[in-house]
Amino acid sequence: MSDMSDVRVGTGTGTGTGTGTGIGIGIGIGAGIDIHTAAAIEVLSAEKTYPDGTRALQPVDLRIEEGEFVTLLGPSGCGKSTLLKMIAGLLAPSDGRLLLWRKPVSLAQASAQKLAFVFQSPTLMPWASVQANVRLPLDLAGMSRAEADARVAEVLKLVGLARFANALPRALSGGMQMRVSIARGLVTQPQLLLMDEPFGALDEITRHKLDADLLELWTAKKLTVVFVTHSIHEAVFLSTRVVMMAARPGRVIEEFRIDEPHPRTAEFMVSPQFSHHARLLQTSLLRASVDTTEAAL
């Protein structure tokens, strides 16, 4: 990133970096995780201003390596979802560029690499079975039924829903519906998974279970993940890196490395290391919220 300043290093385990610059369908760096050096995502001075003059994002510069699990964190209105949709190609920047695997976003989908986007709600077809919902992107791509059904069976097993292939969405809990949404993303065999607060509406127990399951999938499938959340604890538990954003206009203000080993367990969440990272993020989020409030005055 450009304009680097205010470098803060936590006690052995956390690093915060300030910066002067302040994104489909579907679904670290710890011990034992092999991470590549190639960039999966490059955001190059990308900004967004809407036709009514609202400046949602001032120029953002961000590089995400293959295999990272990066979380976008910040107060409401800071542009987290806007940035995620720009990365996905669902929203065009007003200026600047976004590259996926060194290609413009508009050309990336034609390449061998694939991305999947998981929305805040499951967005399932209520009249269709779990199997049919997960198979939808393969049907749209014209894949043969036999090959598509084999892929669907594989991902339903991965997310623990093999027994519910013929169930309708109304028969599932909220957490199970989100698993269907994640499976629908995974069935396309993506390398990049973009997730916009997918677990925000779930109860804490279900949310923690899905967070743990997501880390297992990230490791098993060697995915690159960009995850949006309002939860500090979720950000620490999941991420290899956290990008803090502030609002009015949306901008990146700090980054934090979560250099803790994987797999991460419930014990990690009550460890001194977890508390250390959470305190750093809490301080940064408070600073981002003050910046947002002052900008609105």
C-alpha cells in the first residue's frame, strides 16, 4: 500500500499498520499452512462515487495474496460491502482498477480461476430441493446432470448436509440454509470465495460452529477468502489479516496480521493471544468510529 505510516507491533503476535488511503453465487497463515506469493486480488486506487454524489469509497489500495483469509472490518457505512462487490465485478469503480490473478475483473471470469460470492442471506429457491439449489450454477453453465450431481453430492458431504439433499429450504434451520449457500458456491470449485456477513443473522453457537467449519473448508480447498463482518471476535478467529475501514468516505485506515497457528479451536478464543488481537482491533475500531463521527459533523 501507499503512504505507509504509524507502524505498531504487538507483543510478538500482532502487527498493526496504518495507511493514508483509505467487492456470483455462493462460497492462513499459521503453522502447517502453505501460502503462495502470487496476488489473487489487487485493488489499485479504486474508488466509488454514486451518481447522486455520495462518495462511498475514497481511493483504496489493497493486495491480497493467494491462500490468505482477509477480513474487512469497520463501522456501518464504511464501504466493506461496496469494496467486496467491486472485487466480485458486481459493482464498477468510478476510478482506479481491480485485478484478479493479474487480470481485470471483467476478464477474470473467462480464465481458469473462478470466484464465488456468498450473500448476507442464503437466497435459496424456496420451491427447490437442497440438491437443486446447490446444482443451480452448474445447470446454468450447461454441465451434464451426471457430473453436476456428483459435484453436488461431494460439496453437500463437505458442509454436512448429505442427508438433506432432498429437503426443501423451509425444513432447514438458518444455519443449515447458510450451509446450502456455501455449498452452492463451492460446487463451482472456486479459488476465491467472497463472503458478505454470511453469519451475521445467526445465533452465537451456530455462528461459531460455521466459523470453525469455514476454516476447515478454507484449509482443505486451499481457498483465498475475503470476509466481511462487524464482529471483532469473528475477525480474530478466522483471519490471517484484518483490514480496518472507516466511513464518510469509506477508506482503509489500518491492517493487522493475525499470526496464529491453525487449526484454531475454541481454546484459542479464551487464550491471551486471542485477547491481545481483540484489544488491538477494538482500539482500532473505536478510532475508526470516532473518525466516522467527526467526518459526519
